[in-house]
Amino acid sequence: MKHAFSFSGFFRLLLIVGFSLQLSTTAEATSRERIEAFLETTGFDVALDGIAFASTSAPQMLGMVPDDFGTDWARAAKQVFDVQIMHRLAVEILEQTLTETALEHAITFYSSELGQRLVEVENASHKIEDDTYKQEQGRAIVADLVKNGAPRVEILNRMNRAIDSSDSALRALQEIQIRFLLAAHSAGVIELDLDGDDLRQAIKQNESATRTALRMSALAGAAYTYQVFPDEDIQTYAEELEHPLMQEVYELLNAVQYEIMANRFEALAQKMKNLETGQDI
């Protein structure tokens, strides 16, 4: 049985996931061993594992619920969003795109005393599956900061702007939605009357509101994640993130994250084709 997709269903995914920048390339390759060490030191390996949490939004994006795909839905999603598959994809891309200079700069910072403390809280935050809890707690922290006129809000915003300096998170996430919807349509899971261009135009109509929601979500997430750090440490972190080499690193890390998400959602659409409504595989 085919279903119509839901634009609003994807909105939750936009708030679950954080940052995105455009993919850049370089002719200089970095060894697999160095990439593996880089992922562990920076904590990006844990961030990759968190991508699997986004799979919970997939049925809602299609105007459905997990029960529509039978009791094996959770197992199917786990197979597609396998952490080993996502890790391998990340390493393969970064081997060909991340320069040794940028890699060394990032490792130097994240292996420092401050860097390791930041990675520790970032990893802990990534491992929390209930994003609603983080958002509620973060919004409460932000509300208190605003009430007291604390400069910390602007410091957190500065940090978030450095992470997404080209403001491309929205465009990347829109593309993931489009690729997933088209793949689901091709697999016969949903009925879709719009082509890719029409989808982009329809989604673009809500762009302003969605961009604002993403920024507010990023602020709440940062407020929650870094709540134990003094303003001085967050200021130092923001300044480091603005460094050209760290900008290069985050452009790649976020592009890799979103390419993996798009790849896995397309694979999930094919998996859904083999799940009978209300039946097991």
C-alpha cells in the first residue's frame, strides 16, 4: 500500500541533526591509519554513530508510522544504519579529501586539555538518543541566559556560525529529504506527483521558518552540551573554529556526515520496499 509523503514529518529530522557544509576536495590523500586516529581524537566517530538516531524519522517523512512496516522495522533500520558501514564510508571519503595539514591542526587542538574536555561532553551529547530532552533542557538554559542578559548566548551563536559558516545546513538537509522521497517513490513505497525540481520548490517555500528553527535548535543543543564550560573556554573554542584550517576540517566532516545520511536514507527506502504493511520481512 502506497502512502503520500509528509513535508512536516521531515521537520523533526532537521532539528535532530546539527551542522552541514559543502563538500570540498583535494588531490592530497591521507593514510587510513591517520584518518582512524583523527576520527577517534576529534570524537567524530561517535558523531557518526548518532546518525542512526535520524532513522526514527523516516516513516513520518513518508506520512507513515513504524508499525506500517511490521515488527521488523527496527531491525531493518538498524541494518541500514549499521555503524560499521557508516564508519567505512567516512574513512573512504576522508582519505581522499582531508589534507594532512588540516588533519594535523585539528588533532593538535582536540588532543589538548581543552580539546579533550570538549570531545568528552560532545561524545556524551551524541550518545543521548532522546533529542527532545536535550532540546528542552537547552531551551531552558538559553531562556535563563537571555533573561539575565548573559553574553554567553552570543558566544554560543558565534561558535555555531563558525561550524556552519556558509549557512548551508538547510540546503544539505533539504537535499537529503528530496533524495529520500525520490528513492521511496522509485521503490514504490509512496506515491509522488512532483519531480525533483518541483519538490525543491515546494520545500523552499518553508525555508525561512526552517532556517530559524535550525538555528534555535543549534543554540539549544550547544547550550546543553557545553553547560559545564565557562564563557572563556567557549570563546576560545569559537575562535579556534574560525581558524581557516578548522573551517576546512568542518566543511569536510559535515559534508561527509550528510552524504552518509543521504546514502543511508536512499538504502532505507529500498529496504522499506521489502517490508509488507503490517507484516514482517
